[in-house]
Amino acid sequence: VQLQASGGGLVQAGDSLRLHCAASGPTRRTYGMAWFRQASGKEREFVALFTFSARRTTYADSVKGRFTISRDNGGIAVNLQMNSLKPEDTAVYYCAWKELGSPDFGSWGQGTLVTVSS
């Protein structure tokens, strides 16, 4: 499965931004898609997950109430709506794909940079 992420950019604190990630290839056994992020000098961390079968969302505490992950119409794709952005949200954001029955995310996108200025 290949993932194509887009939507990063430079914004000011308090602004909004939407990321998009589309999966292509053998996606029939999709369990879910998620976003992770990695700030400079820090480890990669989980941001949000959308599970396709249960249509359930899960968020990191640091983004609850500000970020919304949703399925994009028309395919195996998700959006991450990011509101009330903070400088600490600055990171490279990666989308990831997980197959049914797999313990790990098996495919990763190339990353898109989000920079939030104060």
C-alpha cells in the first residue's frame, strides 16, 4: 500500500490547517489510518487514528478537542483537521496504514511539514 500525504505548511498560532492522506494499492483489508508526528530532536508520537470498520476515532491527549480525523469521501483516505494550532504542534506529520489483523502500521507516507509560528 502506498500513501500520499499533503497539506502541510507554515501558519501562525491559532490558525487551522488540514492534512490529507490517500492510500492506493491493495487496500481491501484496511483496518485504519493514522497520523503520527515527529518534532525536531524528539521521538515520533501518535496523533490520531481512524478505524474504517468501526468508524471510531482515537486521539492523543495533546490534540483532543483541537484536531479531528475523518474519512475522506470516495476512497481509502483520511483528513486531519487541525484547529487552534500551537507552536508545539510544529513537526513533520506522517500518515500510516494498518491492515486488519496486523499489530503494526505496515505502510507510511513520506511526511509533510507543519510549522506553527508564535
